[in-house]
Amino acid sequence: MSYQTEYDRSMKDPKGFWGDQAKALEWTKFPQTILTTDTDGIGHWFADGEMNTAYMALDYHVKNGRGDQTAIIYDSPVTNTKRKYTYSELTDEVARTAGMLADLGVVKGDRVIIYMPMIPEAVISMLAVARLGAIHSVVFGGFAPPELAQRIDDSTPKVILTASCGIEIKRVIEYMPLLNKAIDLSKHKPQSCVVFQRPQCNAPLVAGRDHDWATLLAKSKAVGCTSVKGSDPLYILYTSGTTGKPKGVVRENGGHAVALKYSMKAIYNVDAGDVFWAASDVGWVVGHSYIVYGPLLQGCTTIVYEGKPIMTPDAGALWRLISEYKVKSFFTAPTAFRAVKKEDPDALLMKPYDLSKLQVIFSAGERLDPPTQEWLTEKSGKTVVDHWWQTETGWGITANLWGVEPKPVKLGSSTLPTPGFDVRILDENGKQMAANEQGYIAIKLPLPPSCMNRVWGDDNKFRESYLQFLPGYYTTGDGGYIDSEGYVFVMGRVDDVINVAGHRLSTGEIEEVVAGHPAVAECAVIARDDDLKGQVPMGLVVLKSGVTIDDAVLQKELVNRVREAIGAITCYKDTVILKRLPKTRSGKTLRKTLNKIVNGQEYQVPSTIDDPGVIPEIIDILKQQGFVK
């Protein structure tokens, strides 16, 4: 089937299209109502179906003879540990962990917060909560106490599942002091906390509240799957990076299972038995969708990696896993590739590894800049494709459908809208823009399965945040354009647009040119206030390892590159070389924070930052060069 045939059917007959996809899963009761929409055009998919996501992801495969196949590979270079779980072993472990939670009083509809590092027990916890028909909310292990406290108060969990510590490259992060502080700060108090004690750190337990994981699990009995409605929540995942109270994205069981199962073949071209690896963390939406649920719903082998792209032990870490476990389809954030490129610009550490099983490399999380895409394509010999999605959607809005009809790659584009997503480029009045004209990227309602349709505990928040600006559309918050062939180019957040003397310029467009310089590993372009022009762009760049270049030479060369590629109208003239850029743990560059620092505005260092020490380091450099007072 061609991409166009598939996409057109999803637009003209969404109920028929998604009803057919739902048949690929085993329901307790198949849904009779495929789609219902409310007065705002918000869609609810498979609401009257009855199911259990954990059953579909585990028990179903055991029942159908795949019990001996590997479900999860755990690879932890930071602890020098490797372990495999078959589908049978994982199902048994999840069933007993669900029994442990049931013994603590967790029932259908209860919330359970999971505050864990990247260990198998994190995945087991998610599936165990789902098995009971309860709702999990995973909070990235090591998140700051105030942020965790906000999530405790908003989701009001009955139980919190945690571990004694997380392990970074050179340090052990104790979780219990952070969790205890968060519970002190929160109004809501969980009834119980269960602590998985790791050998690297034994955490003291609070009497009457805390329980030792191993002790409880030894006493628990396996329990079966609790059936839920398709419209019942599977999980709450909080968005980060915005001001004020975090928004709890609600993911419904039915639409989530159908969309993810479909995406595993349509986008990533993997079948049952194939090895799929999303190098992320279960604390992020990528981990939910493509470490845990998507691969297991499809009957794949998935990898849980407790390590980094570099320094565990080196910039060949990703290639080592791909080779060792015969990964067919690989997916990670652009920042991981940029880190590898910086440390190993000639990809010498890739050469010892056999990547012959790898078909495609996928990227998402931030825009994949063309220089990195070209570098990775050249060095790996593989097709490298960008695709674009959000925590709110849970899967790709635009993608190159490798399992339907692979399309030619266009640098800087995340290819075409995925079936179900009616993507438009609009101006601020809701008027559709012509081909190649930049505007707001919006999706016509109703959204396809798996997309959020409410904020936990605050339905008005969903309407105000996403639907109010352009009525009839979900506003993504990203800007970009669609070319004459329908390829979508996401240029960055709409608030990352620079207004230079009345000309609106995308930071993504300028970053693409700056990052193309042979000495530059990665960069961030921000808007600096200017008395004459309103704003002017400024480049903050990190050089490739081992590269030396005179500051003045680099400055001049970058000015010329930007002028030649975009024009003198950009007024690009300032470049500052940094040792590293500040990033969230999921790899997003903290452009807003940098923007505020350079413009002398008050700023808060987000709790999601990977290393808080990078901010003072950058401020010192900016002060030395006269950009910060």
C-alpha cells in the first residue's frame, strides 16, 4: 500500500481506518463506538471497548507461543550489569509486582508514582500498575523535590515506587533524601512507599510508611489483569519546561494501544521478534511509548539502557549495543548524536562494530539539524530520518513511514504527516498559509488515537493551552512550513522566533547554517535585545573535540556563512564559544534560560537540567566577553 492511499483513508474514513487497526489487538470486549467527539471537537477513541494494556503487551504473547522470546534486555555499563527477561519471565514478574501493589490497597483508578532509575524494575512497575487498571505517573529519577512535590499533590498517589539510588557516570544519586523532602513539601501524603534497594546504596526506611521491595515481593502472589474501558487513563505524564503548575497529560488505554501498535510497523518497520531500541529514559514520553509499550505490544525485544551515548565508556557506546544485540531499528534524540559527533568526529569508534542488522536510524526530541544528519548518514551508511512529535501526542505527528512506503529524505524535514494527523500551517487568524510560507503548525481536530484529550484534574487547562488560540485546531506551539511536495519543516518553538527590524527569522534556520561549519559540534542561536533593531541573533557554539580555531576567524566565517545562506538582514555578528550547552535530561537545549541570561532578565534554572554547574560556567564566559554585566 502507498503512503498516500494509507493517509487519504485515515482522513476520509477515520473510524474505518482506526477500527481496522484496533483489530490487531486482543480486547476483552471489542469497541462498538470507534470515535466520539464533544462540542469542542475533542475526540475519545474506543471509549466503550474493554481491555488491559499489560495483557496486550505481555500475557497475549505468552498465550500465543512467544513466552521464550526475549522481551527486555537490560544493559548497564554504569554497574557493569546485563540481564535478559523472556516474555514469560517478565509476565510473571509483573504479575507478582501487581500482587505486591494490590496488597498495599492499590485498585483500579488509583494513582501510583514511579520515581526510578533506568532499571528493569521501572518497566515492571509501569506494567504492574497497568495490570491492576490503576494509573501510573512516572517522574524522572532524581527530579528535584519541589517538582516531585507538585506532581504528588496533583496526582494524589496512593503508593510511590522508588529505588535507593540512581547512578550517573561518576556519581551515585541517593533518591530517598529527595523523596522524603518532596513528601514533606507536599500537602498530599502517600499511604506507602516501596523502595528497591540497589547494591550501590542502602536507603534507610521511614517506619510505618516505607517498605522494602524484595521483602514485599517475596510475600506477594501473582494477580491477573483488571479490565478497563478504552477511555480509562493508563498514565499521567507531566510536561516540563513551562512556567507555573506542570500539566498532567492524560493518556487513555484504548487509543494509546492502537496507535502505538500501528506505529511500530508503519513508522519503524519492526515485527514481532525484531530488536528495537529507543535510547531514552522511562521518565520521558519516548520511554513510555517506545521503550515500554510500543515494542511490547508489537512483540519485539526492547532495550533498557542505563548509560550515556558517551563516557560509558566512550562515544562508541551506542554502536556497541546496536551490534551486540542486533538492533533493527534505532531511535534517539539529536543531542545524543551531536555528543557522539563532538567526541568522535571521524566516527572511528563506530568502525569495530557490525551494524549490518540496523535498517534505519530515527531521531526526535529536538529538530535534527542537517549537518548532524549528513554526518551520521555518511559515517553509518544508514538512512537517518527525523520525525516530530510531542509528549501531548505520544507518537509521531510527522514521520517517514518506513513500514508503508519509505520516502526520500529531505534534510531539515521530518517528512510527511502521519496517518490520522491533519497538519496545517496557519497564521494568527487561522488562515492557511501557502506552500513554503512559515506560520503556526496546527492539527485539525479531532486528533487521532493516543493524543491527549484532557489535562489531569483540569479540563479547562487543556482547552486554554491548546485549543483556544486557533479554534477547531490543536496548536502545537511549533512554527514551520510545508513545501510544495507536502514535506513538513519544523523550525522550532514559536517563541524561538527572532524579530530583527520587523523581519521574523527562525532560530532553527540560523542554527542550521552555524552548525554546518566544520569546526562546530553543536550550537544554540538566541535573540539578544538591541536598541536599534529590537533583536539580533547571537550564536553560542561548542567546538568538536580536538579542533582549535581562532575566535576572530570563527566569528568572521560564521558571519559570512549566515549572510550567504540567509542574507545580511539577519544581522548576525556575535559568536561565543562555550565548553558545553545547558540541556535537560531529555536532551533539549535550554534556549529560554540562555536568552534570559544574555538579556539580563530574571531566570530560574529548570529542575530538568542535566548539570546545574553548566550555568555558572556559561555566565563567567559571557561576562568575560562583555555580554553579561
